[in-house]
Amino acid sequence: MSAKLGLKRGAVRLVDPAAEWTHLFLRERDRLAAALAGLPIVIEHVGSTSIPDLPAKPIIDIALGIPSLAEIKTYAHLLEGIGYTDRDDRHIEGDRMLARGPEANRTHYVHIVEHGGKKWQEYILFRDYLRDHPSAREEYVRIKTALAERFAGEREKYTAGKHDFIQHILEKARKAG
């Protein structure tokens, strides 16, 4: 099975899980590591494409952990050199996102966060909890599917609709931790 990667900016479309997503992440991880050679980094596959059996938007989400957000511009500049577009317009504290691919076909998102910081922990906790808890994963599928049908052209509303569930899972993961 060949997974078609990419989605128009702002659109919401879920596709069936693809085993190929892990390979696509590993290939991109190598590109990122080469572009950032010599800098301290930790790279993790996060988001729905990192969770087995979970339908997802066909975009690979990557958490790039760096020692300090004070150096974020250096990392972002180097990633722009390999085709990423800085999406600093999102104004999410502690999470600088860069997108790969034209607006008509975004294929990868890199979230530059402080390694071990709040956003890093949230990405990893959420991913790992859903990997380890099939019933939570199934509930997330139901929520995502309903939201995707309702907000196919409104990504911000789709994302906002998942907020309470994500916070609930993070709370459970911290308690289980």
C-alpha cells in the first residue's frame, strides 16, 4: 500500500492508517538530522500518524526537541534551508511550527519545542497513552471522524473540537505516569 502524503493547508481529511508512515518519518528524521548536524536535538514521530490503527490527516508530525527556546531562530532558519516554511504566525507558546510542502499539499510539520518541556511532554504523553490504550484510541477515532465530517474545510474548528479530549488524556497519562 502506498500512502499518499499531503493535504491542503486548512483542509481536514482523514485517511486510513498506513504502515508506510513510520518509514516516511524515519526518512524525514534523517533529513532533519543532516540539516541540523552538530546541534543538540531529539526527534520524535508524534501526532496521529505515529499511532497504530489511527486514521489521520496525511501529514507527518515531528517533535524536534532542542535544549532552549532561546535558540529557536537558528533551528528554524536551518530548516527553511531544506524546504520548510516557518509558521510562527500560530502563536502557540513553546511550539514553533514549520511546514514542508506548498500550501496546496503540506506533507510534514515540525514542531520545535524545548526537549523535556511542557509541549514536548504533552506530545509524547498523548502519543504513548493512545498507543497503549486501545479504548482511548477508539474514542479518539470517533471524535476525529465526527469533527472531520463536520469541519472539512475549517481546520481551526476541527482542532479546537479535539481539545477537551486531548486534555483529558493528558491528565490521565500524567496520573498513570
